[in-house]
Amino acid sequence: MDKTIQLRLWISWVGAAPLVSDMAIYVEKKQLIKEKLGYEFSDIQLMKKAITRRDYIEKTEGIGKTKKNPFATLGDSVIKVIVLNRLLKDEKKSAGDLSEEIKKYISRVAQTNKAQSIGLEALFVWSLNEESKKVWEQKKPLGECLEALIGAIYFESNNIKKCERALDKIDFFLI
């Protein structure tokens, strides 16, 4: 499926891009992403969809319950491929060893811990409710955000090496 069709389907999933009146917040987030992950989005609308939390969209735009960010689903798969590719280079590992080793990187807790350790919560647009509760300190939200960001990088660049470089930049593989 070509990217234009995929993006149209995604827009129908979430509605129009988040309606933040102050575009400066996204310019700031774009710069932070470049600094922390070494990737610069060329499509700011796509970046906005990746970093704006669904709770924010629901609360600020009056949209009912939205679905999980599809970039998170894509990012989850991209991260698994990168991790498995790295682990397969160690030819001494059995399939069972690989399964155990993969869990160290792809578990929601591991991803959240890594994202928290480098302050990735600053890259995302949270609802006031999420900010007051600091939901990024829970197991799921920040790990899902990291997946969405990696998914968006892959979607825009169509280059898994760029995703791997972004993960390397945040020392994702150092446990």
C-alpha cells in the first residue's frame, strides 16, 4: 500500500492533526527529537501524529475514544526486527536464548525504563490529565510513545537503519 493511501487511512483513524494553536510547541518538539534521537522529521504533520497522545486529542478536540496509535504498532515491529537482527549476529545463541534475550529489549517495562532514563517524556504532547498524573512513570504509556516515534521514523524514512541509529543514540541496546 503506498504511503499516501496509508496516511489517508491513518488520518481517518485519528481525525485531523492535533489542533494546538501554538505551533511553537511542535517546533520545539521537532528540535528535541533531532537532539535526542538524531532524526529530523521533514513532515511535521506526521511527527505531530506520532508524538501527540490520544488522550490529548480526545480532551482538546472533543473526539471520542480514539484507537491506539498505529505508529506504535509499526514501531513495535520495527524494534523487534532490529533487536532480532542484532541478536542473530551471535551465532552461538539458540532459539530459546534468543527469545529470552529479545524480552529484555521489547518488554514494555524495559522500553519505559530506557525512555525514562533519558527523559523521552519531553518529546511528547500529553493531556493536562496525563501531565498531572505523570502517566509516563507507569509501565505502558512511555514505552508505547517510544514505539510510536520509531514507527513514524520508519514510516517517513522507509529506512530501518535510521530507526536503528535513533535507538543507538538513546543507548537502547545498553541494558
